[in-house]
Amino acid sequence: MNEKYWYLKRCPVFGDLTPEQIQLLETQCYVSEFQRGEVIYLPGDLGSSAMLLARGRVRIYHVTQEGKQALLGFVEPSELFGELSAYNGSVREEYAEASENSLVVLLPREVVGRMMVEHPSVSMRLTALFGLRLKRIERRLKSLLFRSSRERLMHLLLELSERYGRPTEDGILITRKFSHQDMASIIGATRETVTITLGELQEEGVLQIARRRITLKDTDAMIVATGFGPLQMART
């Protein structure tokens, strides 16, 4: 069994497939490498494949009419991306760019469609993934429209803790590093605003920053301030 087999096996969407079924799937997809900063797909590209990140990290973003990047989020290893346009045959609406040297497994659209027909568990998990991402987008839009920059930043930190958080004695540690510019791009603020607000929240004892990692110390206060509600769906 080669590396591609293990990349597919670690993806939760294919978690119920037998080794033989994964081996068959392995023969129907292919691997591509992308260097840091290389664009994987662009708006207007046909969604001919769903993509599984084998290693590295990918950033998903829009470019506004003013030419500014609006960061939508990151893709981590073992996660699918670009699957919705591959599923419905539409064109891409966003950019996907390797933020680190990355290895991507490409699953052709016809293979994804056949897997959903032949394996109900794949269909159910992909459908759950579509729903989860739509709920994240809806929640993010509500945050952007109706909250101050301080509230938007706290909301984002809670969202990141939901996805990357690990409980510690001091609070919930966000295990992945995010630059102030990344966070600013996601919440529609400036890097300076994010830096100042993080400093204020640290002084207030709401969070702690050490070695560029953030620990949320008072999530209850953050939830009250933002009205943050957890997604009522399993992580996929």
C-alpha cells in the first residue's frame, strides 16, 4: 500500500470504507504537489475534482472589488476542499492557495459522484460536510454584519477553539498559529486593530498569548459578549 492509500484512509469522509474499497479508490485519483504561495485553483475554474489535503496547509480566500483578500479559512491535512463545485459541476468561486508546501490528492468529479451512489456512508458524510460549511458561513456573515470588531475577533477565536482547541489547565489552547493579519482578513478589520484588541483581552484576563499561541481563559465571558453558539453538527 502506498502513501496515497493512507491519505485516503485518514479522511473522515471515507472512514467506513473497507481496505479493498479504499485501494480501488486509490487507483482512480492522483496526487499533485504545490509550493508555498502557489495557487491551486481560481474563481471561474471548473470544479472537475474534489481535493483532499494530504500534507501542508491551504488558505481559501476571495478578492474584493478593491483588490483586498478576504480570508475564508484554512484547510488542514485529511480535510476535503473544493468538493461542493465538484459535486454540482459548477465553477469555483474562491481562490485556494498553498500557504505551506502541500501535497493534494485530487478525486475526479465522476469518482466522487459514483462513491456517493455506491456508498451511503460517503454520501451521508459529504452531505453533513456541506451543511456544516454552510452553517459556518452563515454564522460568520452574521458576525460580520452585526458585531463590533472586538466582538468579531472574540467570535472568531471561539470558532477557532471549536475547530482547533485543546483543553489545558489554563483554558482552551488554540493549537494552530494564526497571524494577526490572517485574523484581520477573516473578520474584516485591520492588523493593528487585531493587535490592540488581543492586547486588551489579555490585560482583562480573557485570554493569554504565549509563543504566538492563544489560550482562551474565559470562554463564558466571550460567549456572553458575542452570542456564540456551537454548531449542532458533528465535525467532519
